[in-house]
Amino acid sequence: MKRREEMNFWEQLYLPEVVRGLAVTSFHLWRNLALHTAHVVGLAKDRPASATVQYPEQRKTYPEGYRGSHRLTLKPDESVRCTACMLCATACPAQCIYIEAGEHPDPHVEKYPVRYEIDTLQCIYCGLCVEACPCDAIRMDTYVHPRIWGFDRKDFIEDKDVLMHRSRVLAEKGREGNMEEMLAWYDEQNRRVYDPTRPEFRTYTERDKPQPWAEEQGEPELAAIDRHHMLDGGE
Ligand code: SF4
Ligand code: SF4
């Protein structure tokens, strides 16, 4: 950006620059409109026009190295592979992984995560949690695009069920199936939120998750949110 003393007389007037900017924008608008119209009737096919990807209806092909949303991998019996060792939460630079460990009913397994939550609003998708895990219990190979909208902070908390479910869908339907299911799930949430006959369904957690652990322990719902709030210096 130029400083004021570097601007010439016409640039300091601003108005000519505004008109010039509008001219550039208008040029591209009309050029693209003309080219897209010509393409529809089979003309000027060799001249590309700018196109915006209409996400989520259209999706780009992600490269192989793409870091999608997380998933918790499963054992052959479909139970969670995670042993609640906390290494991922320790390695996470954004401190957005919340784990509560519990004693496993199987005496051969020491611990398992009673709760495992990732606050995707804080996650920076660095992949350090995946690298830190000693037992390949967490991966980011889902090709699921991180959630980009919500009605509440809670909408962006991905819990153990969600993270495990992705592994099941990936095994059954592949990467595309996982993304399709996620979009359908978003649509369903959207529909429910706007359903005036179901006012009780306000957020992801309140809609779909009864959170029985919270009732049992007498804790407020989603203690992870409170934890992050405290880390941020809130009350
Ligand atoms: S990808 Fe990075 S920021 Fe996100 S949960 Fe893993 S370690 Fe934390
Ligand atoms: S995901 Fe891996 S690193 Fe994280 S708690 Fe579970 S076993 Fe440990």
C-alpha cells in the first residue's frame, strides 16, 4: 500500500481510483458472464472463464496429503482404540483436546476415554495429535472438511461418538461417503434448528446428545467449554 506522500495528485483525490476499481470489477463481471454464456451455446470453449466452487454442493478434489477432520480409529470389535494416554492432548498446541480417562471393563486394557472431545474452533489442524499418538488411535484422513458454520460454539465440539462414527463410515462407504454423510447431517441439523415445532433442538449437543455422564456426575453440560473458557482467562 502506498503512503500518502507517495501518491500522485490523481491518487490523492481517491475518486478516480474508486472509479478505476469499479471498472476492473465490472470488466471481469461482464467478461465472465459473456464467456459462460458462450460456453453454454458451445462457443469459445478454449477461453476459460473464472468459476467459483459452489461449496458444499460442489467440492474440489483434495490432494492426498489433505488433513481432514479427525477420527478415532477402532479395534476389530469396533471399540475405540484410544487408551486415554493423553499424549495427543499434551502435544496439542491449541489445547483443544479434552479427555476423561476411565477404567476399562476388560482387565487386559488399562484405560479408555470416557470422554474425548475436540474443540474444532480452536484446532489449527496441525496434525501433531496424530503424530503424538503411540497407537494410531487418531487420524486425519477422513477427507471431511472442517465444519464452517454453526449456531453455537457447542456445534463445533466433536465428541467421541462423532469421531468414532467417522471411522465406521470410512470403512463402509469410503471418503466420499463420509463427506456425504457429514453434509446430510449438517442439513438435518439445519432443518431441525429452523423447525418451529421443535424449539427444544437448539444446538448440536442439545439436539442429539443426552449427555448421560453429565447427569450422573452432576456436572454442567460440556465441561470442555468451561475448561477452554478458563484457559482463555474467563470466569
Ligand atoms: S490438529 Fe493440532 S490443533 Fe488440532 S487437535 Fe490435533 S494437535 Fe490440536
Ligand atoms: S488418541 Fe492416541 S495419543 Fe490421544 S489419548 Fe488416545 S491413545 Fe493417547
